[in-house]
Amino acid sequence: MKSRTKVVVIGGGIAGCSTLYHLTQEGWTDIVLVERNELTSGTTWHSAAQVTNFGMTQTMVGLKSHSIKLYQELAADPEYPINYHHGDGGIRLANTPEQMQGYRHFASMARGMGVEYEILDAAECARRHPLISTDRLLGGLWDGMDGDIDPAQLCQALARRARKAGAEIYRNTPVTALTQHKDDTWTVHTDHGEIDCDIVVNACGYRVNEVGAMMGVHHPVASMEHQYFLTEPIQAITDFGKRVPLLRCPIDDFYSRQEKQGLLVGFYEQDCKTWGMDGIDPGFVNALCPDDLERIIPVLENVFKRMPVLQEVGIHTVVNGPITYSIDGAPLVGPIPGKRNAFCIIGLRAGLGEGGGHGWLLAQQIVHGEACYDTWVIDPRRFSGHANVELTALKAIEDYQNEFRFHFPHEHRPAGRPAKTTPLTPVLAAEGAEFTVVNGWERVDYIKPSPDFHPSLTFDFDEAFDVVGAEVRNVAENVGLTEVNGFNRIEITGADRHAFLDRMICGTVTKRDGRVGLGYLLNQYGCIKAEATVANLPQSDRGPARVWYGSAAASEYHDMDWLAAHLVAGEDVQLRSLTNDYTSLVLAGPKARKVLSACARGDWSKEAFPWLSVRECFIGFAPATVMGVSFSGELAYEIHVPNASAYAAWLALRKAGETEGLKLFGARAVESMRMEKGFLHWKSDLITEFDPFETGLGRFVKIDKADFVGKTALTKRRADGPRKSFVTLRIDAHHAPARGGASLMQGGTVVGTVTSADWGHRVQMNLAYAFVNPSLAAVGSRVQLDMYGDLVAAEVMAPSPYDPSFARMRS
């Protein structure tokens, strides 16, 4: 066994084998995989192993397309062919118009990735799958690339190719400990000796947290028992003359595919069970849980109605084994938060079907620092400290019970709530707040007009449309107040803090005390990594001279890791997270200055406290830090207060606003207003696939700076010209907004992709942001939006249709 290597991958299932193989494809061959038993001896061996191209984001579609292409290549390898039933086709059923509308959106989104789905009516579903009933069936989505694969053969084929490239695999080699050294390298301790390495990858399936504990971390991954059975041969399948399509049914909570001349039928019962919460027997290897068919009887009754043939056939084999879920059901593939040179590829509930793509994207991140797609939807850092295993188990149960039911816009399921709150959460609830969830934080979405107000789940504008419009109107005419909790806040101190930020940010860094600036951080490829407000606070009784770095709530772990990774030895810079110690109140509207002046001493006039100023003060008697910034386009103030003082500040502001028409507003109103102002959202509009020039942010770049992260690459990219251009669109529709990921068409060809969209209540326009071909970026260019299967006219317009001179927010 090697004593020194570049990477050690821990785990020999699909996750580990795919990562090992793809690392060799990226040029790294001095790498090792260690497996505590035999390859595929965890979950992989009993996987139902379905390989679909269906995904609900473009990144997921892209990685699945890679899996399919790779698996086809492996199956055709004359030296080591594997069993892959490719292109049998698969149907996702639906029994409501809203589900069908969702399928039409996903078809629009997939088209931008070169993948075509079909939308079928009930009769066509039955024609393509002769074993199903059309009872309670409206239609479905057809994925022509659907199929299934032999899991053991797949992993052995990947392992074989990795070995041929120079990688080594050590079976029956349990990892007993992990040690990280001062230079951030690792020692992997095993029963057979130690391996020193630069990088460790946790690919341990349901044993993920056993290895996580060796690193001093926990991962939001829990396991569920999952049952399927194999039937005896079915004559109707033999008579069909070709393989029957795969079936996934959110109506009756099951799936099926052909297995030899019978069926494999799997269940997502409501009376489901977590597994391994109190530890896993070390001897649980190539093992299954006891059969528990009683649990699936309520589901089975409906399955018999959907597939009557099952009432007449015997059960050959029952399989009940653990599968892993993350806290939101999507995999965790990427850097482990708070650790250097440590990655994970875990929570792969659909590991066989997606594993080729997950290993591909992870290998790119390990070798190159980024992948070809923005990988935030699978990034382990998209959750922060609230994401413990207990909470994950609650969400895993909920996801399991809704396996084939996609989330609708503005749908926030109840399990595991509330995870993160502030002292104002119950106060806002008493005021009628409906809450959305941002990185676990309960944040006001809008104020309900009555306690029993429950908008429909739909892709159209819902019943909250007019409620949100009224909130926007009051902000524009009077003054509104909301809480923006969870706002990422990093305090940066030290003599070199400005030099450090100057190196991290591609534009001018505001250094003057009492001033605020906006900056963009790039990766080494010159593309957008982060967006931050930078506020300079002078020394006071509250602390030394310091910078407050503020960014999106979801970026808490992501941005801290990025900043910490770029500290230089000997540099006098300290980073400290204040995210969970403070909350932010936003006061917005033309009367905001009057309200602030009524409850905070000092001169808040335009001359004394202009736009982009920051000042420490007291709101009533609550200590606060006020910034003159706006995400709404109106005169606005961000008021940052310690959680212990939040209620006192809230009461003072509410009292001061009584005579000024102050009303509460929420996140949906903010979303509408920021669309009208041309303000972008991190990980919707700001992604690692595009640089600031392509994203329309060239004004924030100072290319002649001595140096900044990504400068060399950005300079070259600028010279090469844009691949895409960011635009604002006016959509010719009033019934529904566009949705992120929707395709823009011209002449039957995809020419762009929507990133964000909403109705602009002040300008009375249906607005969208999108990346389009540069030739279509000019104002007045016309394209067609694939809106749920209909082609709707859209026109490029100048950004910031509301108050384009920015006079209101500077007033």
C-alpha cells in the first residue's frame, strides 16, 4: 500500500468509483481509493439503478446527461461491456393541471441543456406503457433517455479504467482515523497502515458521518429504509415485444421498471422509517434490512389500481435497504465547509443514475477549483450550522413521502421548521406574517390579509399577487419595515484589511470610514464568485476600526471559506462571523428618513448621511449600525442590531412610523422591487459560469488595478469577447411570471436562459433577467419565451425601468 499519494477517496460505491475515475480523466493519476469491505458493498449493490435525464435545474440535467453518455460508452466497451438498458424511455405521471404545468416548465429548462422531454396526455401514456390504467391520470412527462444499469458492473468498469490510468484501489481497508496537519495535508489511518495525502474525499454513503466524525464535522445526511420487490415473469411484458418504459408515479407513490420478463416495483410509503440514527453495525456489509411489506400495503392498494397486472403475479424477491438523503434531498458534492483540502460526494439518493455526473463535477472542482457548471445546487456549503442529523432526518422523511412531487414556487414544506429564528419571529407571526425559508432562517414572505389565507400552489401568479402589490405600493408612497434575518456578516479587522479586500475584489474598494461600497469577488477564471457590501466602521466603544463584509444569507459558509482560503501568512487580517449575533431591519420608502430621525438621535439629513453611508447609533436605546443602502430602489436604511436588542429597536421604529403610514412588507415585495431596479441575486443571476462583463457589471471592474484574484483570466476573457450577455426582458404575459431556467427561443433555437423573473408592481411590467446570445443583447431585440410550453413574446429593454437615474434612493 502506498504511504504517500495526492488524493485518498474513502468509499467504494458509485460515488467513490466515479470520483476516482474522473480524477484520472482530469489528469491526476497518483490517487488512491480505500474501501472498508468490497466495492459496492454499501447501498450501491442493491440500488434499483434507474438512469434518468430528468432534473429540476440545468446543473442536474447537465450532470445526468454526462452520466448517460459515460454509461453508453462503458456499455459499448468491447473489453469490458456492462449491462445498460438505455433509451427505454420513462414517464412521470400527473393528475393535476398544476403538475402538468410544472412538467412543461422543466421541459423548457431542459431544452437549454440540449435535452428534449415530451408532454403526454393520459391516452398517450397508456399507449406507451400498456400495463397502466388511466384512472385519475391527466398526463405525464416522457424522458426518452430513461433506462437502468447494473450497479456492480458499472462500478467495476469505472474502477477498472481508473486502475488502468494509474490509480490504486485498496479493498478491505477500513479507515480508522484522519489527521490534518498544519500545512492542511492529511494522514489517513487504516487497518493496513497510514497514507499521507494532500486531499481527502468522503464518499462513504450511509457511513458518511462515521468518517465525518474523524474530521470533526457532521454532515446533514440521514438514511431511510427503502423497499422494492421483483415480480415473477409477466406474460404481457413478453407479448409487448420490447422493454416497457420506466414509470414514476407521484399520484400513487411508486416507481417501476422492467427486470427480465417481470417488473421491479419500488414504494415511497407514508409510514416510512429512518435507519441507522443510533449507529450502524460494523458488520452491516452487503446486507439488507428485514422485509416489512405491511408498511407498504396502503400504497400497494393504489399501485394495483394503476397497474392491475400486479394483482395476478407473484413476488419473487423483496429488497429493503438503506438509501441516503441530504437535508433538501439533493446531493452534497464539493468542499466540506470549514475544512481545507477536504471534499465530499454524499447524500446521493439517486446515486447510480446521477453518480457519473457527480464524480465528474467533483473531480473538476478538486483539480481546477471550479466545475464547468455552477454547482451551488449540490454544494455542501449551501447549509450552515442548523443542518444537523436530527433535522435532516425530519426533512428526509418529508422528502421520502413526496419523492416524485416537485416543489412548486413559494412552496415551503413544514418539516423541520422553524430551524433558525430571531426574537422578532413570533412578533412578526402575530402580525400575520407568512414566512419563507432562507438557509434555515424564517424570513417574512408577505403579510397575510387573514389567518386562513393560503395561496394555491401554482406556476402562475397566485392569490398573493395583490397582497404583494399593496406592500410595494406602500413602500413607494410612504414607508415600509421588514426584517432581513440571516444576512451574512463577517467582521474584518487588522491593519491589512483594506489591502486584503483590494486583492479579493475586482473593483474599487471603499476605504474611507463611514462609507459603504459594493464589490464583486472573482474566481481564478475571472468569473463571479461572490457579491459583497463593504462598510467601513471607525474605532469606537463597540470595537476597533473594522470592515463589515455583508452578503447573501445563503453564502455564510461559502464566503467565509473563500476569504479564509486567501489569507496570506503574516498578513494582519482577522475574520469573525457575526451572522448569528445580529439581525437586519430594513426601513424603506420616501418617509424613511422621517421615521429614522424620530427614533434615533443625530442628523440624518441627506447632507449629513448621504446614500452609501454607515453610522453607529441607537434606535431608541437599542445599539444599531445603520447603512444607507437600498435593494428596493427607494430611500432605504439597513439597520443592523444585536439579536438581544432587536425587539427594542423594532418597537422604537414601529412607534416612530405610526404617523407616517408605516406598514410591514416581505421578501416577495423585495423581489419585485429589485427586479425593477436591475439588482441581481447571488446564485440566480450571479454564477460562476460568467464574468462581470458578461453579467453587465463592467462598471464594478477596475481592470487597471495592480492585482486582484482572477485578473489575468478576466483580462483574457474580456479580450475574447462575451459568450453570453445579461439582459432585462419585458414579457408579454399577465397570467404568470417566467421562471429561472426557462428557455428563450428564436427560430426554433435556444438563444438564452432566464435567471430571475417577477412582476414589477411599480412599473406594471412582467420582467425577467436572462443570459442571451450577444447578438440579441441590444435594447429592442425580440425573442420568444418558452413559458410552460407556449411561446410568449419577450423584448430586451434597458435595465432599471423604475427610476433609472436612481434619484429616489439617493434622495
